[in-house]
Amino acid sequence: MNKPVIQLYEYNIWANDRVVDHLQSLPDEVFGQEVNMGFKSIAAVLRHLVSADEVWFERMKEGAGGLAPVAGDPYASAEEARLAMSALQSRIRKFLIAATDLDKIVTYKNAAGQQFQNSIAEIVQQTVNHGTYHRGNITTILRHLGHSGAQTDYIIYLRR
């Protein structure tokens, strides 16, 4: 059944939207402010998150572009990140809704050329977990800069 997988991915969209909404409520300079916390800035965290999601989506589709995250400059603004993230999430959501078998096993290679196999559902779980991890990075950076983070707990999503 696809419903639990789609619901989990819709949670991911909701959580990402909450984080970006929160970022847009803060002074503009917070988004690109340099820190030494694993990533250079919140802008860099979001660029990494979108790049990795693009890779995992290519793997779900069994595309050729699923080898390694695309390197790129951090987003210039929270709105630029929102637009990129929203467009990708929309494509992924449509793919998942149209999929007839999310238990389908796909084969892909990582950046080192090692071959792996996972179901589409497992890759969705990976994508959501990765997003949760990096939303936590953003919260840590925000707290370091004197701001609160956005509430993105799954249970809050379910209670809305």
C-alpha cells in the first residue's frame, strides 16, 4: 500500500515548508550568515538537502543522474531555496502517487561506483530521515545565532 509512504513524504514537504517559512520570518542576513558548524551557512544546508534529494529521486526513477549530489553554490535567499525545493518535491510527490509498486527494487551506484539495491519505499524513508537530520542542523545553527527553530515533529504534522 502506497498511502503510508506518501504520507511520510508529505510530512517531509510540510516540515521543509515550516522551516523555510520560519527562515523567511527572520532577518535576511541569518540565511547566509557564515558559521563553523559542519556547514558554512543555513543556505549551504538547504542546497545540500535539495541536491541530495535530486540524487535520491533519480535513483527512484532508475535514472542515470543518481551517482552523487550536484555541487552548487548555496542559495542566495530563502525564497530561492523554497522555489527549488518546492519544484523538486512536487515532482517527487507526483512520481510517488503515480507509482504502482513502491516496493519495487531499484539498482543504483553511489559516487564510489558501488552498486546497491533498495525499494523505492526505502529510498523515500532515507530521503525523509536525511531531511529530518538536516532540519536539525538548521535548528542548531539558528540557536547558535540566537534564534529559535521551527517545530517540525512528525506528531505535530499528524495533529494538524
